Amino acid sequence: MIFSNLCIHSCGTREDTVSCFPTNPINVSLNLNLPAYYNLNQVGGWVYINEQQSGTRGLIVVRASDTTFKAYDRNAPHICPESNTTLEVQDNIRIVCPKDNAQWILLTGQPTAVANVPPKTYLYNYDPGSKVLNIYY
């Protein structure tokens, strides 16, 4: 009985976002040598990306370590999109949903209040030689 209960609760799949989360192709190339992206040259630096092919509301891109980045969708992952559900960075340390004050740690995406799922993240490639960061989905 205990084994069956463990299997049922540990083997199920979990959605990373609500079912109404918009799915758009993501294909962004950032040259970190350009002034608009200088913040991404230091750990903890972040920028909003609102270019073509950066999703329905854009991205939050953060340098999480010397060698890693996080590219978060700005749509709140835990509620259906509305005018006040675009994620924002506060105090350079957290991401916040204005509608319900859900919060996540900027560097990791770990939820800290209200939501129980992290922001939607996207894959990336980074070439340190050319300092070009490509984000895609």
C-alpha cells in the first residue's frame, strides 16, 4: 500500500505552467558587447528583452553565474495572462507578478511566495569568445 501510494505521487507528470500559457517561438540573439546588454556581463545583471520573437510579453534575461544565464518568459506561469500578469524585476533580486504578488528569486527562478512553479525558462547557447547569447525554444 505504501509503495503504491509513493508511485502514484512521485511518478505523475507536472505541468510547468498553466494550460492557458501562450506558446510562441523564441529566437533571440544578444551581442553582450552592445551597450544595451552590458548588464549581462556581470553576475546578477539582468535586462528586459522586448524584441521580435521574444514571446508575447518579452523575456527577463539574467546572468546567474560566470557561465550560466536564465531566460524567463514575462508571462506569469501560474495564472492565465491578463493585463496585470507581466512579470517584473524588483530590487534586482526578485521577480514579481503585479496581480497577486507571487515572487521568485531572480538568479534561480525558485518560487518564494504564492506560486508553486518557477517562471517558464528557455534554452540558450553562449559563445564567450564573441559574447553572443542565443535564446531559443
